[in-house]
Amino acid sequence: MPRALYTFALYLLTPFILCRLLWRARKAPAYARRWRERFGFVPWSNADPGAIWIHAVSVGETLAAVPVIRALQAGYPEVPLVVTTTTPTGSEQVRKVFGDSVRHSYCPYDLPGAVRRFVRRTRPRLVIIMETELWPNLLAICKHNDIPTVLANARLSEKSARGYRKLGVLVKLMLADITRVTAQAEADAQRFVELGLARDKLQITGNIKFDLEISDMLKQQARQLKQAWRCADSRPVLLAASTHRGEDEIILKAFDAVLSTYTGALLVLVPRHPERFNEVAELCLQHGHTLTRRSAGAPVTPETQVLLGDTMGELLLFCGAADVVFVGGSLVPVGGHNLIEPAAWGVPVLSGPALFNFAEVAAKLQAVGGMAICADAEELTAAVLRLLGDREAYQRMAASAKSVADANRGALKKLTDSLAGFLVDSC
């Protein structure tokens, strides 16, 4: 009965969901395209049976899935892979990284007909859902068809757990349908158990984002980019990564204060969502800054004060070319974004206090002094000036951040070993 009521409500809401897509398409036209895929009409036919279906919601989950997908391609080269996303930015990331080596479409809405249609046309042997994306009908239909479902690299903040608790029996039904949950940390695992997941379905593997590989080629590109941004000078390069509405103003206010001491400083500002690129560009101009857009391909000059990172897939490179990285989604109640990427480069990490989505990583970094929490523009300014003005403090924080990134590798191997149990008999 709870699932039937949920499905009925979802059918009623579908017209409003489509209207929301049209609304978002005003700034991101890709939301108005490929609607058939959202109802299970995949862009391929006569798929070979036995595919592995990997679902990643948007860019963050897609990036987390990249090493998993590559490991599956290496370990099971004969098995077709189907990768779904929910957002156009996630879709773009899949196509950029994997091209035609995987099948890709949007994930079907959690309507029984759409999910059954997708499953019938894709014929997966295993479903891997990245992080936390629970859909009652998808899980129930997979279980009915004897398709194992694995929630991989799973995280569950206390805030998310409170939201799931409100769904009551529906959540218990979903967790009963899941085959396995591989959690990032003990705290995540305990919250799943408290929601009703059977302990024997649970495995703690760690966070696969720590298994980040920075190639020699990428290191060389980062060195060249830093040199170009510095314009043959020693000016500091500050990166504000994955910012949300309400944060850019704070960051620009802090940057204005930094400019009082370091007049040649460069701010690389990267909004989280592409539909905000023009909005943030206008905001920078309103603050009186000289602006260059990365997408324009124009060189950064000594007169450039703000470089708008309005491209996709370059954030990891930018982290390697920066002197200090502020990770957004943390000055507003979003829950933070990936703190591991700057840490892996050995770059000091700054963040706001709203880190409930990355609490475990943040705790590890804070415990060794690898990051600093800044609650407002004044604290952000003070942290940047302290790092730029004290070389020893800078090196200590940079080394501490990298030590955390290096010490927590190994989750990918544990995850792929766990997945192998579902694949060895069927491949």
C-alpha cells in the first residue's frame, strides 16, 4: 500500500515535474531535450543481455563513478556498461570521459511503466547506484526480476536520514529490496541500520573519492596553467570551487579585502551549476572586477582579477593550479562538495561550516590541520591572508591535507571486490 500511494502521487506530480524541466531549460536548454529517455525509451535497441547498469545523479556522483566504471571495463571487458544520470551536466560528463565506450541515457522516472521499459530494453545483470539515490519502484522492479542492486560509496547524513525517517514504511520496503549497501563510513552505516537496513546487507568500504589518480600529464598541465595564470609573476591564485547562489557575494567580498594586501591576486571562480555562469559573471562586473571567461579562450593577463570557470570537467585541473582552494556549497546549507580533490594535490583547503554531506572527510582533514572552516567573508579573508603571509603555516596545512588524501586510499579495491561476487557467476 505505501508504494502504491507513492506511485499514485508520482503520477499526479509528473506534469509539474515536466514543467519544472521547462522552467530550468530557460537557463540550461538541455533540460528541454531527450524527454523520451526519462520515460524509459532508451537510445539503443536489441541490447545484449547482462549489462551492468551504473546510475550517477549529476556531476559529483559521475566523477565518483569514473574509477568504478574504468575498473569494470578493465575487469569485465566483454560486459556492456549502461550509465544513467539525472542532469544534463552529469550526462555531459559521461560523454566527455567515456565517449562511446558505454551506453548512456537519462535515468527513467520512478514510474513503474518507465522503469520496466528501461529494464526490458537494457536487460541488466547488476545495478550499481552511486552514493544515495533510493527509488522505491526501481528497487522493487529489480528485485522482482532477480537483478541485484548495490548502493555504492553510500553516504547518509543525519539531515538526509531525518528526511527518510518521515517516509516510514516506504523506506523500510526500499531497504528490504536493496541487495547490498557499501558505505563510506561507520556513521553512514549506522544510519542505514537505524532506518531498517539488515546488518548483513551492509559493508563499509571507505570513500572511493580518495582513490583519485592524478596523472603525470595532468600534473604537467597544472604546472603550465599555474604559470599562465601567474603571468610570469608570483601573484597568488585563489580558487573558489563549486559555489552556489548566496556564496559568490561572500567570496567576492573576501577577495576585495585580499586585494588590499595582494593587489595582483587572481580569483578563479567556478559556479557549481552552468545555468548560473552568466549570473555570476554579471555579479563580478558589478563588484568592479576585470573579468575573463575560461570558455572564451582568451589569455589571463596581469589586469585580470577574476577568471570565471565556465567550462565543464576542469575543476580537478584548476585545483592543481591554485595556491588555496575554497570548496563551496558550505557557506549555504547545501552540505559541501568534494574536499578530497584539493587535498590530493597538496593544496590548503578552506570551507564554510555547512559540511554535513562530507562530515567524515572534513573531520579527517580538521584533525590534522589540513583545512580551515570559515563562517563568513571576514574569516575567509583572514584564513587566506594567514596562508599567503606565513609560508610555514601554508606548507603545514598543504602537507597535512595531502597526508589525509594519501592515507585513505583503498576503497575502490574493496568496492570492486564486493561487486565481483555478483559478477563472477554470471559473466
